[in-house]
Amino acid sequence: MDQETYDEDDNFGWLGWAKNGESAGTAGFGYRLEGVQIKLLSKTGDKPLTNTKKAFEKKNG
């Protein structure tokens, strides 16, 4: 299962795909999660989804 999240702020929008229990979304910014896409991939036939953005962003400090 791969998942992608959409966060409230225009600086993030749709983030990259997370898979196999990886974190997705943001932490520490106070943004709400506005959307989630989930794709179920077969182990034998589907190609992995590619990322152009990080799947998780964490605010430092």
C-alpha cells in the first residue's frame, strides 16, 4: 500500500508517496490534513510509485 497526503498550506500541498509504514504528512506546523490518496499495488505486477517531493516534513525547533 502506498499513500500520499495533502496538507493545508500552499507551501506543501500534495506531498510525495510513502510506503510500507513510512510517515506521511507534516509534524509541528499546525496544518490540518486535507486529503489522502491510497494505492494498493500488487507485489508482482505494479511498478512502485515515484516521488518528486518528500512524503513527510517535520518542523525543526
